[in-house]
Amino acid sequence: MSERWDNELFEQFVRLRDDLRAAKRVKDYQQVQQLGLNILELNKRAGFIKIFTPIFLKHIADASMRLNDSTTAIKYLKAAREAFKERQLSPDDWQKDIAMIDRKLEKLESNQLKCPDCGNEITDTRGGVQPYNDFDDYLGFRCVKCKRTFADEEIEKIAGK
């Protein structure tokens, strides 16, 4: 049984899509991320619209890259690649998009520093104050999972410099 058409949900999608395009034009990448997530959420409630989600996953990933959030970018690039592959009717369908995503993933993953203890990403928090709790306001290189901190010398060794 197919879902009934709902003009209100469709109009909401059109507004979100247009707002996302406008946010991309003015380079408001946090807004692009939020609108992309809103569209993905709407897709769950409005399957009858048949929103082509890989494109919005790609928009979220691109915005994350612009915001220097490589972990989120990698997550959404991988999701976009899988979604494009699911929609392939022939081997050539979406090949250009999949190849572009693979190149971006390769670049992001090769630039990502990995913690030798747990294998998760090491981030550089020197650009701003990002306290993890009341007692921890360390600014420098830190593993996102185990919270280990790294001196510049350790980072150079990990990066292979």
C-alpha cells in the first residue's frame, strides 16, 4: 500500500531544499548541515516524496569538510556512497558521484591523524576553547575517544614527518 500524498509535507520539503540552496550560496555551512539533516528526517516521515537522499548526504559531508569536521564528513560521505550504490540500476549509474566521493574519502582519511592507543581521530583544539568538563580546558592535540593528549613531537611522529 502506498502512502497518501500530503501537500503540506511536500511543501515543507520544497522550503527546506530551497533554504539549503540559499545557505550554500551564502556559505552558511552550519545551516547547510542542519537543513540537510532536517531533509533526511522529513524523508522518514514522507516516504511518498521519494527524496533522493544521497545528494543531501553529500551536501552535509561537503559542509562538514568546510567546517573542518573530518569525522562527520567521512561518516556522511560513506553513507552517500552506499546510498548511490543502492540506487544503481546499471554499473555506470552515479559512477561520477561515487568516484568523486571515493577521492574525497581518500584525501580525508589520509590527512586524518589516528590515536596509536585506540585508533580514533586526533583533533587539534588549539584554535579555540573546547573544555570537556570543568577541570579540563586543555588546548592542543587530543584523541576524540580516549581523550589522550599529544605533544607536538608525538604528532610529528604519528604523521610520519
